[in-house]
Amino acid sequence: MSFARVRALVVVGLLAVLALVFVVVALVRDSQGKVGTAEGCPDGWPLADVTLREPKDVKINVYNATDEAGLAGSVADDFRNRKFQVKKEGNAAKGVDDVAVLRFGPKGVGSAHLLRAYFLNNAERAYDPKRKDDTVDVVLGNGFQQLATTTEVNQSLGDLGSPVAPPGSCPMPVDDK
């Protein structure tokens, strides 16, 4: 082997070792390693439960914000048939032109994410960081026609991806049970 080849191999080897040292130092000194987790959450920010729930574990209130009488009751029954826990149903205080509005707090982020799929991601989200319960209010609007089918829900969930903590909140730590 020629001297030039040996020298080239030594230089390449040295560069590889330096690159490895640089990466290790960068990882050890990383000050943003806890950003986006509960440990890196600024004081006062709520912890959002971003666990995607099964319908049987989701609590909802269904409100009718249209002129169609009995809409909340029929949609609440439809949700019950799909195994959701319907806590309340009734009329909303003011009308909504959209398909629906989902009102929820930090404990309802994952549940609201699932519910978005039942409206094919056409429901407006109304996140309230001060809300303490895990119930999601489903406010039906004038644009509502029907809930999505099981196949449509599954496709919509695939399109939506995983639940994400809303701005001004941090994801709650996951229980490793």
C-alpha cells in the first residue's frame, strides 16, 4: 500500500472520530432535550392529555346550535350506539354556522382529536386551557349532516395523525404501565 493511501485512510479515520466526538458532545450538552415534554414545560402551562382514546373512554355533551328540533338527541343516540359516554344533551345558547364546534380543555385533547374524525376534520376546535374536566362539548352547527361511518373515521384518523398538545400547553407524561 502506498504512503498516500495510508495517509488518506488516517485522515478519513481521524475525521470520523472527530465527527463522532462532536455528535456525542452535542447530545450531552443539548439544552432543548426536554422541550415538548412535561419536564420542559414552562411554569403555569397546563399539561394536555394527548392520549388517543377509545370511544368507550370518551365523555361528551351534545348541544344543538341549529333550528332543527331534536338534533342533539338523535346525534347523542348515534354517539351512544358508537359506545361514547354521553353525559348531557340539549340546546346551545347561540347558533353555529360550521359543521360543529368541539369545546375542550387540556384533559380532553385526545378525546377531541378522536371526535374530529367523526366530523371528517370539519369541526372547529375551541380549546380552553382553564377547563378542568375531560369532557368534550360537541356543538352541532348548521353545516352538520351526519356522523362519519366507521371506515371514514378510520381514514380520517390516519389523515389526522397523532393528537398534539395545543399551543400554550405541554403533553402530559405517558403512563408506562
